[in-house]
Amino acid sequence: MAHLRESTDKALKLLRTLPRVQIGNLRPNPNSKQNDKRGRAQHGGDKHGAGNKGSGQRQNFMRLGYETGNQPFYLRFPYEPYYKGHHMRREYPPISMLQLQVLIDTNRIDISQPIDIATLCNSGLMTLKPAELQYGFQLTDEGLDNFKAKINIEVQHASEAVIAAVERNGGVIRTAYYDPRSLHILSNPKKWFEKGVPIPLRMLPPQDAVEYYTDARNRGYLANPEEISKERLVLAQKYGYELPRIEDDPNYEMLTAAKDPRQLFHGLEPGWLINLVDKTIVKLKTT
């Protein structure tokens, strides 16, 4: 009985010290309630982040340009003729004269040899993607004041200021067209030679590019050489520099080296077969 009396006194003493039982201090036992949802997003995680019903939950991805029944953007606005055939336009990735000078200074390009698409791609820093309608490189005028190299370079597009900067140093610049198959070969010559296929002919430019590549002011590879000589002098007078005489230059043969309009590689004729394993060149038999 004494033990029971002590327990009762202890319980009453505890009740006197505890706060009154009210709605505000009622709490469930710890870990007695478990949330069956992940508690994420608007619906508490039961939609798995995919929204509520419809094609959004069923991975029924709509086609590009579809606006769920509304009139799409490309039909809401009038047709703009400027963009006609834009997906077929030729692209010319830029390479600045500053980049070209850096490639020369770091010995990634040998200026004792003519420079073309194959030379730029073999540097390891320039890439060309003919599948994306890239038809070669255009030489831009960034850094032309600091360009000091004397080179023989062939690009696909160049402005008047760029041409003047190259010729001011005693160099030669030429613009030339390459068809997609030729660009594919020049962008990775080793891969093409490993196939054991003869070098094909380069195609002539299409009708809309003939005017550019036959113009001596653009130094087109189909232009008259006499007209190019006249335009070199005219450009030197326009920009106020003395045109160096290429004829007196010790690198005259390198500076005047040019490909045939149907030729892909310097020193390699169309129809030749390059054997990298035996390091031999199989030439066509002349009759």
C-alpha cells in the first residue's frame, strides 16, 4: 500500500507541473504518420512531374512548330522573300587574319608552301563540315594591321581589305570554288587516301557563283591573269602602298603556284592514286 501511495503522489505531482491538455498542444506520436506521396510539385508527386492527363503524360511529343491547334507562327506572319532558299545557301566559316598569323607564328602552317583548305584543316584547329553546307573558308579582316606574313593562300571568299593586306606584304591570294565532294576530301585527305580511290576531278562552280570567281577584283581562280595584274596595281594605288614585285622575289615559284580549275591537291593530278602503306603514287598511263 505504501508503494502504491508513493506512485500516486508522484503522478499527481507530475500532473501539477505539466500544462493543461488543450487542442493547441496535442501532437501525434513520433513516426506514427507516414506520407505516402513524395511531396513534389503541384499534385504532391502523384503525377510524377508530367502534369495532369493529356498528351503531356503520354510522351506524345508534338511535331516542331505545332501550337496545339492555334495557327502556327510560320502561318501567322506573311511570307518574306528574303528567306527563300535559305536552307540551301552556301556558308563560309570565317577565319580571321589574326588567327592565320597565330597559326603561322606557332608553326602550325608552313608558309614556304601554298596554303589551301587541306592546309588549314590539317592544322588541327580549323574544321570544315560540308554536310552542313559549309563550302570553304572566308578570310576576314580582323587583325589585318598586324598581319606580316608573305603567303600564297587560296580561300573561298575574301574582302577587298583582306586582299590588300595580303598583297601589301608581297603575298598572293586567290578565291576558288570547291564542290561538296571535293570539300569532303580536302577536309580529311588521309581518310580519303586510305580508301585507295583515285583523286577525282573538281567540279566547276554553279551558275550563281561563276560571276564571283571570274572577277579579277575578287582574285577569282577563273579570272584572266592579265586583269588580275591590273587590279593588283589599282588596289595598291587605292590603299596607298607600293606593290612588291613578285618576279624579283626568291620564292617566285611558290608564290605563283596555282592549281588547275579541276585539280584538288597541289602537286597531285586528278586520276592519281595515293598508296599510304607503300608510300607510292600510281599515276595515269599517258599515251
